[in-house]
Amino acid sequence: MLGIKLVRLIERHSDSLVQGLVEQLRTSERTSDFRRVDPDELCRGAGELYHHLGEWLLQRTETDIAQRFRAIAIRRAQEGIQSHQLVWALMLTRDHIWHFLRREAFADNIVQLYGEMELQELLNQFFDRAIYHAIRAYEQAGELRPPKADWEKARDLAVAVGLMREPKARSLS
């Protein structure tokens, strides 16, 4: 694979990439909820991805990606991170790699350019799957459904325990 040199370059510089990404996550208005997450935890998560990027792109299965990013999404939902902010964080994670490569690894010839294009395709596929599975986890956790008002919750509970009957549907006439 021609892009493997680029992957190894990313892995070698993963510590500085992680620091830059965490700084972006904590300062961007689109990821403001992440300010509540321990920076060390963010570093560990990003580091696990960046340090082992080749493994994630070339060896991990769809099931591996699903398990990893569903777990992340569930943890972030429990921490009160809004789903759109998690998606933006994943997009920042991918884009941070590309900004690094644009600074560090310029294609000198068509073979290197092909390697960069190949890596871009792998990264896009990986992050598309990560986003898909994260959103599925939020949906399953109920995060993407509009929250019920307190009175609706109380009414549903009262109906469930038999204190009141199901309200009749109103006529629109």
C-alpha cells in the first residue's frame, strides 16, 4: 500500500497530533460540550486512534469499529455531549490528520499523490463508519429523540400506574 508511509508518519507524530486535536476540541464552539471531559481522557482516546492508525485502517473490521465508536458514543451521551458535537469531533479528528499531512508530506510525484489519495479514501471510509455507529448508539440511547416535557413524563407515569386514563385524541375541527 502506497499510503502506508503516510500512516507511519502520522503514527510517529501521534503525540503532537493528539495535543493539537485536544486543544481544538476544547476551544471550538462546535465542540464546547467537550470542555466538560477530562483532557487526559481525550488524549488517551485520540492517542489510541492516532498511535494505531494503520491497524484501524487495515486490520480492524466493521464490528471492531462499531464496538469502539458505539462505546464512545454511549459514554459521551452519558456525559451530556450532544450528538452533533460528537460528530463534529470525529470530523475534526479526521481533518486534523489531513492538515498535518498537508504541512508535512507533500507529494513529489504521481506515485506519492496516489498514496495520499488511497489514504484519504481509507480515512474517509473509517470515519464514515465511526460516525454511523456513533449516531446509531445515540439513537438507541434515545439521545436523538426530542425530550418529553416534565408534564408529559408525569402523565405517562400516571397512565402506566393506573392513576389516570390515556388522554383522548383531540379533534382538529
